[in-house]
Amino acid sequence: MKKYKKSNITKLLVLCVLLTGALIGCESVDDGKYDMTSGLPQVHYVRLTDPAVADSLIVEAFMEQNICLIGENLRSIQEIYFNDQQVTLNQNFITDKTLILNIPKNIPETVTNKMYMITAKKDTVKYDFRVLVPAPAVRSMKCEHVPAGEIAVIRGDYLIDDPNIPLEVTFAGNAKAKVISAAKTEIQVIVPEGALEGTVTVKSLYGVGRSTFMFRDTRGMITGFEDSENNGTGFVAGWGRPAKIEEDPELAVMGKYVRMEGDVKPSDEEDSWASGGNNFTINIWSCDNPDNPNKGIPNPMFSSDPATSIFKCEVRVLEAWSASPMIFTFAKADDNEGWLWADTTQPRAFWAPWTTTGSYLSEGWVTVSIPLSEFKYNGAGEDVGVSKEFGQLGIAIHNRGGKSYIGTPCTPVILVDNVRVVPSE
């Protein structure tokens, strides 16, 4: 390696660090300022661009990492490949002595553990460098509550099923799942008998990853609408809402659920009852509500820190939904249905997947996941500060002031189950 004076190394390092922030999110750019040089490039060494670790030379790095090449005549480079994967070069971040790039995110078909620098004359300079594939990242499930024998969809990244070393998926209880399909960011498995509440482990050729969520999580469970709740007397619906608690095994995710159905009229008027009253409202009241107390639901309704907790429930949309959001709002134990009408002051969260497609069907049960830090919007979507009271929970298909949630007329059928608040993932 050619020896540099310490002052020169420091200058190059500072340049790498300054350019890193601008690199993120940039596309390949040709602004006319880049003049390619002739001859061959030389790479003396490679550094990470993270200032915390940028004083260390590296010979390997993970896919999608930013790195900085230090050398000479680097403006002679027209193309760079790691193994057989081409780099997208940003010409604004290439000088004679430094070149910042992102390692490609695609897994190579042919691994040579080399970087190839190609000039305008198609001369190729090789440099030994190993691209590391991360261990599986197991980030979410389409539905976190899936019975044994049914298909679970697991999402994340680097879920690589190698033919020589097949992917292994294990649920809590050391229950091995059968993988029926696999792609880099999603796999489908049959939930095995004996699968318990807990994390999901995925093992690939490149390592082991554990889920950031809990399968069949019961932490912070507020209600599953079961007969065993409320000290064995069953779930008590506030003021009779919901009216439809069902237990059809052909539709259920686990046990009982609430059915919401009826006509939804597109509107954002504050005095319009666009959601259809009882048909689209769920009142879940705690033990401290004087009218319809659920003796088994405490006040506050969960024990984890609201600042770092996540609201979750399972939802199944059987008939097309295309108007009004599903809102979730926490309030005081004795607020009853005040949350429905406090359009300008009551903080809530919204879920309206139909806004991206125009209409929505869930194709089975899905887990809705919203940080409690997002429970901060009034009916018009304005930030009014996060919820402070957790003595009751209201759920409704309801639009009072939200112009982005008007939509088109529909008659949806929506099922809801397993309402809970869990610690942060």
C-alpha cells in the first residue's frame, strides 16, 4: 500500500464523511462537471463513511452499505461491479482520489469476492473485496395470530432459501415450520402444531434472524371478545356496541370476533354520521366505566409505556371498503361516546388502506399495527397531541373532517379481533 502522510489521510477521511450525507437518496447524476481521465485507476484502501468507524480500513462490507474508495485516478472509472452486480455511480461523488458508493443490494449469482473497475476503454482493474450478505431480518407477519395448519406470511429481508442449505423457520416451542414459498423479502410457511406464543426464528445460509414481533402476542391484550373475559361473564360492549359478536370457524382467526357491516356514505361533514351508527362502532370500556364496566379490563387498559408502545389488532375485510377511515381512539374511562363527537380535540389514529388502491379487500386476516405516538390527530388530521387517557378505547369506521378519507360509496364487511397494546418492537 502506498504510504500517505497523516494530514493527507485526514483530509480524505473528512471528504468522505462530508459527502456521505449528500449521497443518501441521490440518483445517478450527470451535471456536466465530471470529466473522465485516461489511464487506469488505483485503489489503495477502502473505508466506511460512518464517522464513528471511518478510521478503520476494510476488506469486506454488507450489501447496501456506503463505502469510500481511496486511491488515484478514480475519475477514470466508468463502471464498477461487486462480483457480478453493477454499482450505480453518482458522478458528483467521484474525485481523483475518492469515490463514494453504495454496495449493490442484490445477491450475486457468481461470487468472486472481487470488485471490478472498468474504464472507458473497457480495461478492467480488480480489487479484492468481499460483499457480506446479512442474516435474515424478520420484521413482520401479514397476520400475527394464525392457527396451526394455516399459512403464515412472514416479511423482512434477506430471507434467502438456498437449494443446498434450505431456509429453516422455527416458532416458539421449537416447532419447525414447512416453507412453501420463499423470496428475498417474503416467505410463506405452514404454522406447525405446537407453535407457541413468542418470537419466530429464520435461519439461512447467511445466519440466524429473530422476529422483532411476537407471534400470537397476548401482552397487553385488551379484548378478544371471548366468553372467558370479564371474570368469566364475557365481553361487555359499551352501550350495546358492538351488536354483532360472532364465532364462525370458517371466518375466525381465533375464537370470537366483531362484525362491522353496512352502507358507508362518502362524507367529511362534522355533523354527518357517515359510518352508519351501531353497525360500525365498537365501544371497549374498562372496569372504571360506570355504565358498562368490563371488570377484567384495567384502567389504564395496558401496562407498557405509551410513549414506546404499539396498538395492534387483527382485521379481515370481506367485502370491498372504499370510504371513511377506521379510527382508533383512547379516552377517559367515563367518556362513553364523547370520543365520537370531539372532532377537533380528541386524538386518534387512522387506518385506511383503501386510499392507496381506491378499494380494499384484505384476502384473509391482517395485523394492523400503529405506534401510540401516532394517536395524535383530530378528525381533520391535524396534530392535537398524543392521547393521555387510556380508560376506554373506541373503534369506528367514521369520518368527521378528514377530506383525504372521503372515498366512494361502499357496503363493506369488516371483522375485528385481538385488540391489544404491546411494548415497542
